[in-house]
Amino acid sequence: MEAIKQVVRIPKDHEIKIKVPPEVPENETIEVILIIKKRQDDFKEKIRELKKAAKDDLFLKDLKELSEDFRSVDLEGLEKDAV
């Protein structure tokens, strides 16, 4: 068994051609598997979620509390540097 990988973009007509090496005999049976990666959709979904979070009251409250928790730590470092 031999595996050959080809990465292609799906065209508008949703048809792709498979390039078969010349050493594969004519009428040979092959198996074709499509592996669809949804990275682009996942990225778009993450952006949508981030945009929703920017308007979410609970998220904004948590973010503010977290920022306040670290404010004293940030100032502590600055005070030591100033001395």
C-alpha cells in the first residue's frame, strides 16, 4: 500500500481533480479519502465569540476584577524600580 497526499482548495464548482502518478497501472483500484479541515470556520467562530464576550456583562465584570487583582502586583514592581 502506498499513500499519496495532495492538498487542494475547493473551487467554486466543488470539483477537484486527482493527480495519479504515472507508475500506477491503468484500471488499478484506489481508495480516495477526503479530510476536510475546518480551521477557517473555527477561527471565524472564535472571533464571533470574542466579539460577543466584549458585550457580555459577566465577562466584563470578571475581566475588571482580574485587572484590579493584578494592579497591586503591577504597582509593586514599579515602586521597587523607582527607589
